[in-house]
Amino acid sequence: MLAWQDRVHRVLAPRGEHGRMRVRVWDSEVDAARADPATCAWIRRCLGAELELVHMDAEARRWVDPARAGPGRPLSFADADPWLLVSASPRCSTSTGTSVLPCRSRPSGPIW
């Protein structure tokens, strides 16, 4: 389900029936499944930009850097590690005592 202001659009995960697209995620290139044309058009209308929605299906492959976690660890479209940990508290404190919202914080290392 996608929501933008007062608009809602239902999305089903594509299975490659709308083609595939090479996308760059940080330093990785991934062969992702394209979302259906109606969903992409909805996103373009809402955001006013030429965008494509893609999905990381079972055929898409991306791996964690072996130097970080050893060989053969799969990774999604995430930053660099398969898990991101955030506090349940509405605010977190940094090591300097500064209070930050969870949406603005990042863990200091991967969790395996």
C-alpha cells in the first residue's frame, strides 16, 4: 500500500511480468523487477518526477561486502547491512548526549 497525502494506491509485488531494470544501490548494480505501469504513473503524479518503482524479488541478487560479514551474505536494497536497529523511544541520545529522532539516527555497526 502506498499513501501520499489523501491518496492511496494498492501495490502487489511484481514477479517480473512488467520486465526488469538494472538499478544502482550504493556501489551495487541489481537486476530488479519493475512495478506495474499504473503504480509507476501514480508515483509520478504524486511526486511530480519521472520515477520507477522496482522490487527486489527472488531473482534479484545483492551481497553484503565480504570484508564486513564474510562471503555469501545476501542483502536487500538496504544500506550496507541486513538489519537496522532503532530505539522504541521517540528520541534517542547520541554518545554526546544530543537527542535525535529515530528516523534521523543510524546504528554504529551491523547486527548479525
